[in-house]
Amino acid sequence: MSRGDLVLTRTGLRFNGRLWPCSIGRGGVSAHKREGDGATPTGVHHIVGMLYRPDRVAPPANWAEPILPGDLWSDDPDHRDYNQMVRAPYAHSHERLRRADPLYDLVLLTDWNWPDAVAGRGSAIFLHQQRRKGFPTEGCIAVSRSDLWRIAGAIDLGSRLIVPPALADHSG
């Protein structure tokens, strides 16, 4: 592991020599991630993109891409676009990227089950803003708005998000 890795620990997200308070999925950490289980998947995940709301914020890095009206993320395991960014209109199950709340004003995308998604293995594992401190996600990792901006300004495309298997609930 290097200083530039994001490493999930039991006490927060370690990055650049600092521990950042974070929230994880309501389903805890899992080595057997499934669509809809609310778990944060174990493994080494790479940062493959950064999205931002250009009507609300400036891009924190030159590789950030704008979230446009109509941008969606497919979470329909029965569709060929599963775990991909898609555009409205889209008749299949999806999540809006351009939300009314600020959760996705800035998003770091991971390569969890991407680009060649396995149906039902889980979609959209992002690093995004917390709803509020300690409030769980649907499987993503979330930090405060200010911490997310600091991380986004210092992270590189291809950096690793490491979720150690030891954090998974092995209670069966």
C-alpha cells in the first residue's frame, strides 16, 4: 500500500497520511457483494473517473467530467447497460446522477464490477458526499463535503481504493 491509496479501516478512510471519517454501506463490508444488499465490497478498486455538477461546483481536477441533465447510472442487472452511465430517457432501473440533494455534486467512480459487469454483482460503488455523519450508504463510501473536495483535489486517476477482506462480516 502506498500513501496515495485510499484504504478503508475500522476507524475511517486512510489517505495521504491522514484518517478521514467516513460512512460505508448499510449492509457493512462484504466479500460477496450483490445488487441491493447495501454492502461495501471488499477488494482493490481503482478510481476510474470523477464526476461533478457544473451548475453547482467547479471541477476539482482536470480529469473531472460534468454530470449533465439526463445522466443516469443503470442498476438493472437484466439489461446490457448494467453498471454503466446511461442517458435519459431510459426505461430500465437506474439511479439519477443529477440529484436534487448534494450527495452527487462530486463523485469518484470505482471500477467495482466495471466495465464488464456481472449481472447482480452490484453496481455504482462510488466515493461521494455523506448525507450526514454516520448515516450509511447503499454500498458506497461517503465522507464530508469538505473532505471529499480535499481528497478529489489530491487523488489521481487510477489510484486504488482498498477495502480489506478482514473488514467483512464473517458471522455467516
